[in-house]
Amino acid sequence: MPVLVFLILAGLPLAEIAIFIQAGAFLGVWPVIGLVVLSVFGGVWLMRAQGPETLRRAQATIERGEPPVAEMLDGAILFIAAILMVTPGLLTSSIGLLLLVAPLRRLVARIAARRLARRAEVHIRTAHMRRGPGGGPIIEAEEWEVEEERSPNDSGRGGDKRLPPKSCPD
């Protein structure tokens, strides 16, 4: 995995430079700069327009009582597409534009979901659980209170101070 990360971090800028040189020779300098600027504006528009829309779809799915897995993956891929479009470069912008195509985006989401499911681990800890009178588990918990404390030295900025659990009589 570290080799792959290194190849991406080293190879992507080199590929972008090579594409810039070829596109500049073919189209000219100003059209290439115009494409990059247009891509940045497109990425910003995508983040502003699709972000709230994806959130609304996720909320509607939650209200139906279903987990918003597809909407969250779709939103994550749209966010990645927007970031790629805002990143200066023709290769990254092209990949971002491809991720805007809905069928391709769904395919990428399915592949990502499968990979995440293969790597996911679920740990269930059952210590300190016992059966209650109705047969269900009794889960004991502790309460933590977070208070904001201001000191005279922090010039008005409050810092979170975590307090120990309250002692409660049993």
C-alpha cells in the first residue's frame, strides 16, 4: 500500500505536467488555462449544488426508516469528484467529470461498498451485560458531562474541560 501511495503522489503531478504540455501544444496556452479555470468553477458549483441535495435524499431515506447507505456513498463520490475538479489539472478534472456520470458513479459506489464490506470488522462486546426481567439485555452506562470553563488567561475563548463521571448513589 505505501508503494501505491508513493506512485500516486509522484506519478500524478508528472502525468498532469505531461498532459499540460501536450494540451498546450495542441490547443494553446490560454484555452488550457480556461479549461482549468472552468473546471474549478464547475467543481465549486458541484459542491454547492449537489451537497445539500444529497443530504435531502439521505434525510428522506432516514424518514422512511431505511439506512441511507446509497445516498451517503453517492454524496461521498460527488464530493471526491468536486475535489478532483477543483484540483488544478486536466487529468484530475477529467476523472472528476467522469464521476459525474450517474451510471459510472453508481458502479464506483458498488465497487467501493464491496471493498468496504470485505475489510469491515464488527466487534461486539458483551461484558457486563445481563438479562432483565423481560428477557432483554440490561446495558449499564456512565454519564459524562461536558462543561465550558473560561479562565482569565484565554481572552474569552472557552476550552472544553471533560469532567469525571458523576458519582451517583446505587
